[in-house]
Amino acid sequence: AAGVFAASAAPGGGVRFPAPLVASALQLRDGVTCFFVLTPAWLRDGDRAVGQRFFGHYPLGQFRFHDRRVAFRTAAGDVRHSKVLESGTKLVAAYRLDGRVEMAVDGAPFEAGAKPRAGASPAPVFSASGYVTLGGCPPHDAFLGDVHEVMVS
């Protein structure tokens, strides 16, 4: 039926979202650690590449990919991890947000992400949107890939 949300099972036990899930009345804040098991189907370079955002608030506080790297959107731009990833490869991404953005990929130690601009403050900031999305951010931009697991602590 038109307008009905339906996620589909993905190979390897993930979920594909034709449109993101929206959790209303939920607001993320600094001081959280988040873990994601994902398989990005289509990684591309550029700030506005389609389907690269998989969780968070809009416009600030997006957990995403940027230039084929795990990234986080701050007021200063995207803070990026150093490891370049490949499309279609399952990965574990961890984010530690505590006054700054630290990321880890596939069990490697946490690292502070590369600053988006010289002198910019990459402090984690979350837009007060009144909702959090999973499987895309903003709600009209579905993530191109599979979401296997999410944990926020």
C-alpha cells in the first residue's frame, strides 16, 4: 500500500531502508559512544554524495561517510577518519563523542578525526530537530547500504 514503510532483509542479516526510520522526541547529545555494523553499498567522494548518511540529526550530528571514510558532521564541516573504505565491505564503526569526535573502524584504536578546516573546532554538535533518523539523514535521503547493528551508550 502506498505510504506504508517496509524495510527489506539484506544479505548477511542487515536491513535495507527504502526510507529512514524516524524516532521522534529523541535528541542525541555530546557524551555518547555509538557502534554501527554497516555494509555501505555505494561509497563516493564529495560533501554532497547521495546515500552516505546513516544515522543522526540534520543538518548537524550526522553519522555518515565522506570521501569513502567514516565521518561525523560538525558545525565546522565533516570530521573524517583516516581509513579509506571500499563499497560492499561490512565494517564496524565506533564513534566516541566527548567534547571532540573520535572514531574507530574494525577494532583499530580510536583516533581523532581530521579537522575539516584549519583552525576549525570539530566539537560534536547536534541539531535540535526533535527526531533521530536511522537509515538516512535527513529523512528524505536513504542510506545506500545495509544496517546490521546499532548501539548507543
